[in-house]
Amino acid sequence: MTTEPTPKEQDYPLSPVPMDQRKSVWSMGLVLLGFTFFTATMWAGGSVGVAFDFSTMLMVLAVGNLLLGLYAAGLGYIAAKTGLNTALMSRFTFGELGSKLSDFILGFTQIGWYAWGTATMAILLVKLTGMPEGMTTPLMVLFGFAFCVTAFIGYQGLEWLSRVAVPAMIILVAVSMSIATSDAGGLSGLLAITPTNEMSVAAAITLVFGTFVSGGTQATNWTRFAKSGKTAVIATLLAFFLGNGLMTLIGALGALVYQQADIVDIMVAQGLATLGILMLFLNLWTTQDNTVYNFAVAGCNLIRTRRRKSVTIAGAAIGTVLAVLGMYEWLIPFLVLLGTFIPPIGGVIMASYFVGYKRQYPDLTTVTLPAFNFPGLAAYAIGSAAAYTSPWIAPIVGVLVAALSYSIILVVSEAVRERKAQVMGAI
């Protein structure tokens, strides 16, 4: 006879993290830095790097990553105060059944990125080492399941890997950036480089903010382990402003100096092929395990099970199948599109917590929630529509419009209820 695993064994997928299990700012900072050290983020930086002069590029990267950091920190603060992740917060915001919408969107996006990372590792390893093309599929299967080992262990596994990988990646990046600056002729050489492409500042900020906003929305899976709201905010800003900012800066510098945005191609151009392979492996592993962990947490809420480890393996299997089938090639445009519809989820959650619940969620184990929270769902739909049609910074528009819409709907609904009560009382 099998028994349901305890919450602690599975990293509390359906319940708040108790205070005696909370982590330090350094622990969370390392895990989140490993998550934000992501190859795809460098490509976003590369697109920005060839479109602006050096000083404007730095401004765009700073603004985009600061906005991303503030967005993720807002959700991180709520997670630390409540001990809940985004999937569980969604129950209060969208209802018991309505929250499954956000579970699906967040979970599918993460497993899509997992497929992309698994395929990328296998394809580039074959390319860089000269292995036979026939090795690509077996390597996809190998990496597809190997990358999930630390996620299977849980937060502790993610932290162990990050303690080794993050310092190593920082050193490798520092060496590469130093060589790139030297090859460009120093700071004066970088300042003299003229842009070769065109892009508006708004489009560039959207690209920087939107590429990793899905991860920022689900960073609560780790910030819920924070000892305080302050700890969560510091760790989140460290990762999403500085860490993600560093990744976009590397991509931008590579595009400027070598016309390459990926750190592996940059290191190959610098004669550091072996270090490039190591960087690729560490870079992807520290993101892949976090990604499949995100999928598992969303999946647990979707099907209401505490068996996070089983869902983790299932997620790795799905991602591996997608990679082997070649679906990662057409998944990316769809995943980027989903990036438009993910930020409003965070906007509604923040408005729900601060305005609707006055910074105090009721006990999740005793409260009776409606199947669908229509104000939350309506605000999400309005925010998504605004983001999709906005010519400005779409993800930020989605967050702000969703949060404002929820607050207005809530205030109007309360006013209508009070007016009805007054009328009924007069009768």
C-alpha cells in the first residue's frame, strides 16, 4: 500500500513553506542566479547590441532588467510573506478551477523551454566536438533526463548545483568579457562601434523584459522559501536585475565585437572552445533543472497531487519527446507569444494580494474558494488583450492594465454590493 508523500519530502507543492524550512538570501540568490544564467537571454541581448550605440545599449539593458527585477521582486515579496508559489496564489486570484488556466500556461511554457534547452545542448555538443549526427537523438534523451536529477531532489539539489556552477560561470564570463573588450580596442573601441540594425527603444526594452518574464512569474517557487519579504526582494533583484542583466550584456557585447550573441560561439571565436562547452553545459543545466521544477509545481496544482518528484520525471519525459520530435524549432515563436499572456497573471496576483486580500491570504487548507473568481479572470483577459495589442512595452502594459482592471472591478463590485444592501435595508 502506497502512501501520499509528506509535504516536506516534495518541497511543499500544495501548502505554504513553514518558517523552519526557510532559506538565507545567499542560498536563494545562488539558485535564482543559476536560473537566470540562460543562453536564450544572451540572444536577446545580441539583438539589442547590434541596434544601438554602446551607451544607449547599456541604458536599454539597465531599464529592461530593472523592470523585470521589480516585477519578479513584487511577486517574490508576496511569496515570502505567504509561503505560497504562483500556482497556489492563483487559487485566490482565479478560483479553484480558474487557477488551472494559469497552471497550464505556465507549465506548458516551461516544458517548452526545457525541450529547447535539451535539444540545444545535444545539437551544439555534436557540432562543437565533431560527433556523428546520429548521436544527436541519443544525447537528447541523455540530457533530457540528466538535467532533471537536481530538480527531482528538490530545492536542496538546485542549491548544490548552483554553489558549484554559478561561481564557475561568473569566472568564465569575466574571462570572456575581458578578452572581448580587449579585442574591441578597449572602452574607446566599444564606444566607436556603430549599430548595424535598427530597433526602437520600446521594442528593445520589451525584448529584454519579455524574454525571461515567464521565469520571473514563477520565481516564487524559490522565494517562498525566503525568511522575510526583504530577503526575497534582495535575492530576486540580485538574480533578475544583475544576473539576467549580465547575460543580456554578454550577448550584446558578443554581437558588437564578434557578430555572435551566444556565449559558446563567442568563446569559440576567442579560442576557448573547451571552456565554451563547459559554459554551455553549466549554463543550460542550472536553467533546465529550475525549468522542469517550475513545470512540476504548476503540474501538482493542476492535478492536485503532492507527488512533485513523479511530475518532475513526467515533465522531463515530455520535454525530451518534444526535443526528439524536433518540435523545439517551432515552439520558440509560440513560447515568446505566450510571454505576452504570462505577465498579466502576475499583475492580477499582486493586485489581488495587496488590494483584494489586504496583504493577508486566509488559510488555504480551511478556506472555501469559488470555482471561478470572475473579477480575476476578467482582469486577466483585459490585461492580456491590452498587452497583445499594445505598440508600447507589451509585457509591462499587460501587468499594469491587469492590476488596475482588477482593482477597479473589485472597488465597483464592492460599491454595488453596498448599494444593494442599503436598498434592501430601506425596504
